[in-house]
Amino acid sequence: MTFKQRIYDHYLQLINDKISLLRNTLNDLKESSSNETKSTAGDKHETALAMLQIEQKNVSRQLKEALDQKILYGQINSTLIKTEVSSGALLKTNKGYLFLSIALGKILVDGITIMAISPQSPLGQKLMGLKINDTVEINSIGYVIESIS
């Protein structure tokens, strides 16, 4: 398995873990809500039930976003070797590794820090279409592309 494939799989596992956690949280909230409806009536009961419903709505929204992220992430072909920066490219720059996929933050793979950024991010937009040894500057920080895979 290539370094790029290990990175791809690591981020995919993070997305799947997040989805699983949100589903479990939503199930717990539904169970709590069900138990709350069996509770005695009154202001306290109504407030608790309303809070549970708000929390369910928030978790449902987060779950939908995570599922949408998984769909977008699944469209990336991690086996393609890139010669220019495009979605799915793994870049080694003078500032570290960047994985152009979706904004998923930093991870550590084989002791190396990788930052997943979106092609729509300001840095991602500036990097798109560039080749090895090209440079780009954003926020007074210069990036030199050392390799692309």
C-alpha cells in the first residue's frame, strides 16, 4: 500500500468513525426522548423534551454533513498519480504535506504530518494546476511544490 493510499484510508476511517459516533449519539438522544415522554408532565418535562429535540436536530444536521463529506471523499481516486495539482493530489511542499481532498484537518501517518485541505480553500485554489517546483504565496507564506502524487 502506498503512502498516499494509507493517508486516504486514514481520513476515510476518521469520516466513518465520525458517522458512527453521530449515529450512536442520535440513537441515544432518541431513546432519551422516548424515556422523557414517559415522564411526568410539567414545565421541567417540557423544557427537557424541547432541549432533547434541539440536540437531535443538531446531531442530525452534523450526521448529514458527515455523510455528504463521505460521498465527496469517495469521489477521490487515491490510486491516480498526479503530474499537476488537482483534487486527490498529495503534495510535498517545503512547508509539509498537503492532501487536496476535503477539509479534514491534520493527521499523522508514518510519523509525518499531513493536512487535508479543500481545493476550494484559498490555498487550494492557488495550488490548483501547478506542477513540481512551482511556488505560491498566501498570507506571506511561500510554498514550493517538491513532489506530487
